[in-house]
Amino acid sequence: MIKQIQGGPDEEFSPLRPVIWFLFGLLAWNILKYAWVGEDSYIAWRVSKNLMLGHGLRWNIAERVQVFTNPFWFFLVTGFAYLTHEFFITAITLGLLCSLGAVYISMRFLKPGVPVTFFCLAALLSSKAFNDYATSGLENSLGALLAVLFAVILIRQGFTFRSLAYLTFTASLAAFNRLDSILLFMPALLYAAYNVITVHKGGVLKTLAALFVCSAPLWLWLIFSTVYYGSPLPNTYFAKTNTGIPINWLRMQGILYFIDSLKRDTVTLTFIIICLFITFRKGSSYVKLPGAGIVLYLLYTINVGADFMSGRFFMVPFVLSVSLLFSVKITNASAFGLGAAMLILGFTVLNPVLLPAATGPTTPLLAVDHIGIADERKYYFKNAGLTSFYNLWNRQPTTCDSCRGETAVQLAASDIPVIGNIGYLGFEAKPEKHIVDYNALGDAFFSRLPMACISNWRIGHFGRPEPLEYVPSLRQNKNLFSDPRLYEIYDAVHSVTRDPYFAPGRWTYIYRLNTGYYNKLLKYYIPEFSPDLYHKTCGTDTVENGFKVRVSLPGDTGYLLLGHKYLPVTVKPNNYRLEIQYKTDDTLHAGPVFEAEAYEKDNFFKNRVYNADNITADGKYHTLTMNFEIQKPLLYLKFNIRTFGNGKLTIKRMAAYPQDMEQVLK
């Protein structure tokens, strides 16, 4: 056995040990104070309800689509909810036990001294990310527990054949809980396997066999998922990667996620950086390798654009950092000083975790910033927090008092409603209700389509356009698409998600859908929209020069945006064509006005570029076109449509594209 790095007698500070346990108790109280369950958790819990009712692992019972990214946590919550007959208190209890268990196991088995324990508990108390996602109904708490178990095994047992087996099994459970978390453990696992083969003479075949057997929880699930769902990866992976967003834009968004966390939650990232600095400077390989995993995971977070939930991606690396710091010797003065600094930040930062007023804002809208990153707990806490008396009696919390009525209206509006926020609505709907998620998390067909908006998207919310024939195809269980590209993709998705597991042709479709075979069909795809959906977003999707275009119709105002309003990207100089397909009736007394808004660095200007006073008002679709030139790079260019009079203007399609693409688009 390898001796712990930090342990040893700590007689000098023995009188302070009651203070440590007081801080641990205060941490438990803090977690309870912030305990909540977010709307995203209910997406998976609809599958749980359908499973309990005998419909299988399905969100819509007519098709097999994996909407959850956390199978281990999903089965854990589902199993206990089957016994308790509810989800809200069950998920909070499991989150509390996992989070506190992670901290206790670190303290119990790594035996840190009082000073470093004070430092780490002060950081845990002051970390917004930890207190927000210690519960939440998401998988973070279980991921933190598994990360701590991995660190404890590695630090206490070192690189032996037995420890490699334990490490592999723990890492496979963590990946089974959330696949991308394997990055946290990969450097240590690879080095441990190499060390066993070269130093301990374990043998290549014996080591590989051990790795294979001990990683069974992961590969068994991947095989099951491929057979049952048609892909080893969840549908959410395709919904969030098959967007067409340039990789540099996602990286910018990822960097903004880090900046947002430093503003809202200074403690979490600061502590991780301090831990990594101390670990790489003073730690042994047993802590440096998990530290390298944290760095790898943070780089991955930037590369994928991170998330819309502020701090969520930092909770597990933060708890793992605590375990690593427990195992590195630092001076007592430094530990006490850094702990005091953490507590001061916990009272004084933008969102002070240690103050009672930090439970939630007066309005949920204050929790979402201008780039779409949200303080998710604050957004939902008023009605989704454990401390809300309302939720203790009605264990299906909502974001506002009127949401239940709105949900009922949405469900009754159509036999197949097309919506975006599917958590609460899907959970409260009857199992037979088929719901189309235009953000594609719960819809395998939409996840294969390009995004409707690449110029004004919000991270994690990549809306897809709704082809006219899609809902009728679902309603009649028949492929009604006239576009041959959509016809072929619909056939493939329908076979994979609805046919028997080994039906003829299904595995050919599985191979094609998972290898990008159909992506080339949609390279220049311009979706058509229902002309009657005036109240919904409609638009076009064309690719050129690294940007796409989008149109929407909120009320009587439409707009088309080139570039991105919040990310520092530019619209390149070129000659463009603007095209609008519209129809109106004879009650529209004055035609629409087309205005251009543009941002160039910090300069804003607006020009009226087109006034359609003589617009044709016969109820038929007509096309207006306009050529324009962009002479210098712009941060973004936005075309607005302003209508006057009492008539109804319906836009079927808006597009702006370089004139040399005209033949391609035709």
C-alpha cells in the first residue's frame, strides 16, 4: 500500500477538529438550503415513467430515442423513484448523499491535516457551482463521488495490477454516468496500464484482458444502446454537434463560459487553478495525472462551447481538485490564509453563496445573461427549490405559477405539439402524447437536420426548422416528404427508431446515420416551411463564408441576421442577394419597410433599404429580391421587416447569400 501524501499526526491543530466537523455540517446545511431540481431533469424522468408503465426506455413511446446523457444516474434515480413513487425528493436526497459522500470519503481516506481541510471546506462552502449542482436532479453529484473514489484508489494504492482493475471499473462507471467525464481519468488510466506492463511485468494480454473485463459497465451499455437506440451515443450528441456552427464560434462561446463563471462564481475556477498550480509544483504522479485530466477536461469544455448552465461543467473537476489538494503538502499558513480568502469571497462576490439572499432573484429573467448562459438554479429556484412549501406538496415544480395552465394549453393545441422546452411539459403529458422537440434533444429526425439559426443561437438550444410534411408523416406513420433528401433521411430514422432490432436494412441505416452518410445530402439544404405557421419561427439555412442566416417572426416584425450578435465574428465583404418570399391580403394598407441595422466594431447605424409600398396583396406568395454589397467586415448585419396597417404579412422564407451561390442554391 502507498502511504497517503498528506497524512500523519496533526496534534498541533487537534483542538480545531470540532471546527472542521462544524464546517462539514454547515456544508450539508448549505446544500439543503440550495437544494432544487431543474427542468432538464424531467426530460429523462418522462422516460422513467414510461419504463415503469411498461413502455420501455422511450421518451415518445412510438419510437426509441435516447434523450438522457447520464445512464447510471438515470437508472439510480429511476430505481429509487419506483420505490418512493415520486422524483423530486428522491433526486434531491440522492444528490445530497452523493455530494456529501464525496467530501466525506476524501476526508476519511486521504486523512488531510486540519489546515488544508479548512481551506478545502471553505472553498466548498463558497463555491456556487458545487452548491448549485450538489443536487439539481442532474448527474453531477454522482460524477463527483466517482471522481473522488478514483482519486482515493489511485493515491492510496498507486500503480499496481489490482489498483488498475479498480481504477478501470470506477472510470467506466463514471463514463457510464456521463461519457465525456472519461477525459478526467484518461491520463492516469493510460499511465497506470503502461506502468503495470513495463514495471510490474503484468503482461500485455493480461493487462488488456483486465481492462476489458473491468470496463464492462461502459461497453455493455454502449452495445445495448446501439442495438436498442441505433447509436452508442445519445441523441443529444447529434442535436448539439450536427449544427453547422463553426468550431471557432464554439470555442469563443466556451471561453465566454469561463469568463461568466469567474464573474458569477469566482471561487470555483480560482480554486481549481490554485489546486492545479500546487499539484503540478509539489505533487507526486498520483495527483499530477488526475490534474492533467482536469486540464484536458477544461480544454474539451472550451472546444465544445461548454453549456448554458453556468458552472455546471466545473462542479466535478472542482470536487476532484479538493481530493488532489488533500494529498499535497502545503504550509499551514498558506492553507489557513487561502481558506480565509475563500470564505471572504463567499460573502463578497457577485453571487455570495454564504448569504441567505443568494437563494434566488426576484424574477427568473435576471438569471439569464445576454449570451444565453443562465444561473439555472436561480432561474428555477422560486418554485423548484426544496425550501418552497409549494413543491413539498406538489412534487412537479414549475418555473412560474402559470406554467401548468400554459402546459395544458400547449398539449391541447395539437395532437402532435411542436415545442422547445420539453422537460415539464413532457413529464406532465400522457405517455401516448407524441411531442416533437424542435431543439432536437428528443427527436431523432430533427437532430439530423441543420440548425434553423446560426446567427442568433443560444448554446445548448439549437432549434431546427419544421419541414411542412414532418408532422403529417408522424400522424399517418407514412413518409410524405416530397424532397428526396428528407425522404431518405426520414426512412432511415424511422427504421432505426421503430423497426424491430434486427429488421432487414435497419443495421445499414444504423451504420449510415452514425458515420455521417446523410450529411452530404444537406450541405446546401434550404428547408421549406408551412405558410400557415405565422406565429412560429420560419427561415432559411444557407452556408457560405463561415456564417448562416436566420429569420423569425415575433408578432408583426421579422428579421434576418447575418453574423452573430454576441460573438466577436464578422460578416465578410462580398456582393449579396436578399430574397423574401411573402404573402398578404388586401387589408394590409401599407407595405412593409425593410431596414438594415449594422454593427462595425462599436459603431451602430441603421438605414431604410427598401420600401415596398406597392406590395402585391392577393393572398399568394411573391418574391422580393434586392442586391447589396458589404464593403468592409461587419460584426453583424440585421434586416428588419416593419409592417404597417392591420393586415397579416406571412413570410415563407428569407435568405441572404453571396450572389455567386445563386446557381448552387437553385
